[in-house]
Amino acid sequence: MSDQIDDALIAAAAFVAFWLLFIGTWWLSTRYGQYGFEQYTAKEKAEWCARISSTVHASIVVPGVIACLIENKWSSDSIAFTSPAGCRAIFSVSIGYFLQDLGALIWWRLQHWQATAFVAHHLVALTPYCINNFVSGCHCGNYVLALFLLVEIPTLPLNCVGTLDQLGLRQSHARYLCFLVMYSSWFLARVLLPVYLLIVLYEIIIPSWYSDRGGAQFAVCVVPSAVCANVIAFACFYIFLAQLSLDLFHECIGDRPNLKTLQDDSSRSPVTGRFGGLEPALRALEGGGGSAANAERLPLLGHRALAAQGGGADDDDDSSSDDEFYGESLACAADCAWSSKSCAVRGVRDGAQCHVVC
């Protein structure tokens, strides 16, 4: 019982600490932020703060897990039954973080792919660690549980990509480099590593527990954690193949709108937009490939936007209305990128109109 109390206290302390970090990040970014943080919506502010918290969590957990694995000698028996205090402490920190992040996710409904999927992810990720730390007699498989936390390694480049996207730097070389690092580390830590851990689970842990303890204890301690391990592994595989690999394809050879006309003419418009300048808005227009399923079409009455698509619209340099319409185009594009959405000018003709698709 004393072990469970210690683990619960560590988890509670981590929960409070990560909420303080979240709130502190919000306050500091509002007071000292140089990137228009005050212009973010509440969801965008929460996503920014959550990204800081997840970066700190990964920076604590990954070295802690490596230290735990090095300190202990692992054999077939110890892999199945050993539960070092250091490992459980790291698990408790992760429990506190996941609970805090789950609370923020539900409260602000952050838009990571889909909020519902991430709520399910957090609950599935929490279950094995809660069983191990808080259910009496269920200290098991700490080797696998510890190694599973190394899936946090891609969190650092993933957050780098998300931050650069939110700052309107989707087309920057830094963002492309972060994406490649994230893609490579995801493959190692969230594809290859889970395959190895599932092999250990089915060849060592499940047979050892079933033969040694079996019955109700096996059903309570091992079965739910094994199900969760399979779900997490499948999610990692699916995202890598269906999402990240597709993103890599678009990063490397995806089509992008021709912005030469816009870029050559960018000095003419005084519009600042939500990002505080024209360059981020141009980057937003360059983003390309918005999701058709969630497309929001914003009217652009600018003849210059049509000209950028080779639409053949008249280009009257002396027209003040053209400047106004051109500015509206950039502002709409900035709104797209501000919401962390891809953005592209579509050559949709409707009289003198075209659209931005987010």
C-alpha cells in the first residue's frame, strides 16, 4: 500500500506542476510574447501552451526511462515481474501529465487531428500505467512499460513542426528539417520499437504471468494493458502510414500555387493582417493542399489572386480597389494559417471571384 501512496503523491505533484506550467506559459506568452500571442483564439493559445508542456514532459521522461533501464538488470523473469521504484516514479510523472493534458484537451477541445481520437489516446495510454502503479499485485512488465514511454522521443520535433506552422513558417527550411527528423524518429520509436515490445509482450510477459499467476489476477493486471498496447501500436502504425508518409510525399513533390505575381507585388499593399506583416500571409498562401472534407471557402474579390493562378484577370496598377481586394486575400490566407490549417488559392471562377480554401 505504501508504494501506491508514494506513486499517487508523485502523480498528483506532476499533475499540479504541469497545470502550473500550462498557466505560466499562457501568462508569459501574453505578457512577453513577440509573435502575436494575444491575437490567438483561446483554442490556439491552449494548443501553444500544451505544446510547451508536452515538450517538458518528453524531456523529463525520456532520460528518466533510459536511466531506469540502465540501472536494472533485465532477464526473462525480471522483464515479467520486476517493478523498480525509479520506473514507477517515471510512470507517475507521466500519469500526472496525461491527466493534465486530458483536462486541457477536453476543456479547450484542441484540434490535434481530431479531439475525440486524442481523448481516446490519452485514456488508452493511461490505463496500463494506472494499473501497474495503483492496482495491488499488478506490478508487472515494467520493462515494456518503460520502453513504451520512449515513444515520446518524436514529440520534440513534432512540437517544432507544430510551432513553426502556428507561426506561419510552414514553407521554411527549418520546418522541413524538423519534419524529416520527426518522420525518422517516429519510424524508429513508434513503429519499430512497438513491434519489438509486442513480441516481448506475447513471448515473455503473457506466458509468464498466465502460468505463474493466471486466473483473475492475470485478467485484471495483464489483459487490459495488453489490449492498450495493441491499440497504441496500431495507432502509431496507422498515423505513420496514412498521415505522415502522405505529408512527406506532399512536402517533397506536392504541387504549390505560383506566387510570383503576389511576391513581386507584395510591397504595394499596406495590409498587415493577423500575423503583423505580409510575409507570413504569403507563406500561408503558399501552404497548399487544404483538406477538402473540412474546406472553408472565404471569398476573395481580388483580381491579383486570379492573376497569380494565371486566370488572366485585368491588372490595373492604378486601381485602389485592387489593393484593397489584394489585402483581403492576404488577410484571409493569414486566417487560414493562424488556425494551423493548410491554405491554397483555388482557381474557382465565379465572375470576378476566386476563393481561398482552408
